[in-house]
Amino acid sequence: MADPIQEEVTGYRQFQGGWVHETAQLGEGVELSPGAVVGASVTVGDGCRIGENAVVKGPAVLGRENLIYPCAVIGGAPQDLSYQGESTGLQIGDRNTFREGVTINRGAPKGEGVTRIGNDNLLMAACHVGHDCCVEDNCVFANSVLLAGHCHVQSNCTIAGNSAVGQFSTLGRFSFIGGLAGVRKDAEPFLRHDRRSDSISATPFSVNTVGVSRGGFSEEAISALKKAFSILFRKERGSPLDARCALLAEKGLLTEEVEELVEFMRRKAASPSGRHLDLKRH
């Protein structure tokens, strides 16, 4: 079995200002700045730009028009004590931006073995995405956001600076995580989650009106979400979820978005840890 720390130091050729391994494949119009390195078993799609001293390790596949800023390390080995150099992967879609110092790890053998990043995401400086994570599309991570292993970030999520997401956690689509918050359990979709004065844990505060408005949701859909939030998390919070759902139905609030929110809450409640991916992993 390969030594996970041993690096392949042969088989590189100089290309533009950087270095490319002989097994790497570069698409049309790829730009490498001075000191950039594209390692073994990496495929880089058309129009990608890799900044000074950035490193892309493989096996990894990058789509089109990704921007990798200086000193980012994309596709590094998983930070997992059980990893012994096995061949695992990273799959990245199109038009993502990875700012300075971003690190993204490949998958680990005891997980799915693949880390996945979708399309049109922005990861600001010093963010980290751990092994076997899945980040869907149109997400924004502010500076120093940290994802532990096996996290799932659904589309159109925003995570404010210096926040951390615990392993196996899922962030529902169009959710917002406030700055300096810790996500210990799944975070429901369409909601703003923030820390309270007595805890760093992210807690549902309100509907993410800014996010859903930008996402093109109708005024009727947003209004229904706000009314549903009041019933689910405020006025009827202590009552059983089924009772709260019955009240939503009685008031005619079970829109498509509200039903998605409720189903997410049911899955979360089904796991003792509040992370419904646990049901699939163990």
C-alpha cells in the first residue's frame, strides 16, 4: 500500500509559469500562474485559471472555468487517521471560485471515497471542505468556513465567516448560517440559523427572506414560510411535530416549500443525533 505522505516528484513538465504532471490532462485555454502545480491523475477543464503557488492533486476532475486563487490546495489527501494512501477522488463542476488558501480534501475509503463540489460556488479565503463532503450549486462560504467530513450542503446555502459545520451534518437548501456559529445538527432549509447569546450552536431564528427573495420565490411562498415558521418554531414549539403539521394543514399553509421544510424536520428527528445522514452511514 502506498505511503500517504510520499509525493510523486518525477514526471512533471513546465507549462506556462507552473508545473504539470505527465498524467494530467488540461483543457483548452487553461492558465497556470508561476508556481502553480497540477498533479498526477488530474483533469482540468477548459478555461480554468490556477493562481500562484496553488496546487491541484489527484485523482481529481475539474470542470470548466474554475478559478483557483494563490496558495489554495485542491484535492489533498483526506485528513483521516485510517487513510493509508488508497486512491480516492474529487469531482468539481463548473465556474467555481476558490479564493486564497482554500483547502479541499479528496474522499476517504471508509466513506464514499469521493468529495463533490457542484457549480457556481464561491469559497472565500481559508475555507476548508473535508473528505466525502458534497457541496451542491450556488453556495457562498465566507472567510474561514470549515466543513468536517461527510457534510452535505444543499444548493443556494450561505455560510457566514468563521463558522464550522460538524461531520455528517446537512444544510438544507437556501439556508443561512450566521457568523461564528457551530452547526452540530442538520440545519433546516429556507431558514436563517444563528448563535444565541448563551451558545455557539446555530439555531433557527427566522426565514431566510433575503436568500429566498434572491432565489425568485413568490411573495405568497415567502409569506407561507413565515407563518409556518411561527407555528413550527415559536407559538407551538413544545407540541409534537405531528400536531404542528396538522395545524399547518388546517391553516392552508402546506405549500411545496413548507412541505419540504417539514419533511426535512421529520428526517432530522428520526436520528438521535439530529443528523439524518447517520441513518445512511451506519
